[in-house]
Amino acid sequence: MIVLGIDPGTAVTGYGVVSGDGPARMQLVECGVIRTPARDPLPSRLFEIHAGITELIARHRPDVLAVEDVFYARNVRTTIVLGHARGVILLAGAQHGLPIHEFPPAEIKKAVAGTGAATKEQVQFMMMRLLRLKTVPSPSDAADGIAAALTCLMGVRIPKLRGDASTIGVHP
């Protein structure tokens, strides 16, 4: 199974592509970020994020999309803009018929590090152990995308049929 994990953002969207058939045999295929210029208008930035996610889906042909759920920032505008980025990411997955799983940040931390209160360093250390990596994936947004993919691979039972519409937008 191939999982595309996404850490949404309007300036930087992190992603990680992980393959495997369970916790014992997982491997990192690719990770990175989609960056958008801060001075570009929001619609242009959202278009770039959608195009980047669409290109990743076309290149890796994932079986499922795992997306970090929205966190509630102190600044309401930040939360709303993040929601726009998540929207175009979810749209790209739905356009390709992918099952989509959304995970709150604490659930990702718990799945990868054993506690929802894990520090970024603890999550990165466990990610390195689980994927047998020599260094921490960087930047941190890419590492967060990988963590979302790992959460999906380690704990979610995915329907065998690709694009099963009953799973789109469903929390595990």
C-alpha cells in the first residue's frame, strides 16, 4: 500500500510518501514540500498547492491520502486560511477517487511516538526508527507529512477498493 501524507499550509505544505503493508515493513518513498510565494494572492497559492498535490498523486499513484486535521490557531484568520489549503488538498484527493483519512495532530503524535503530547523531537526520533532512516527528514513540514502517512499505515484499516466513496472524509 502507498500512502501520501500531507501537512497542510499555505506557505509550506509538507508531504511524505510511504509504502508498506503494516508497521513491520514500511519505507519512505519520497518527502518534500510545496512552497508558495507569500506575496502571491491566496487564489494563486491555492492553485499551486492543488497542482502540486495532483502531480504527486499522478506520480506515486497512492492508495490513500492521509491529511493532518486543522489545528486551532489563536489567530482566526490563520485557521481560516489553513482551512482553504486543506480544502484544495481534499479536493485533489477526491478528484482522483482516493480514500481520505484526516488525523488530528495529537492522534498523529500518539500513533508515531506513543503519546499525543510528544515533542517534535520525539516524533522525529520515532519516525527515524520506524523507517530505519539515518537522519531526520527535513524540513519539518515534510517530516509532518511523513508522520501523517505513518499514522494511516499503522492504524487504519483501508478498504481494498480504491476510491470507495464511503471512506472519503471519514475519520477512522
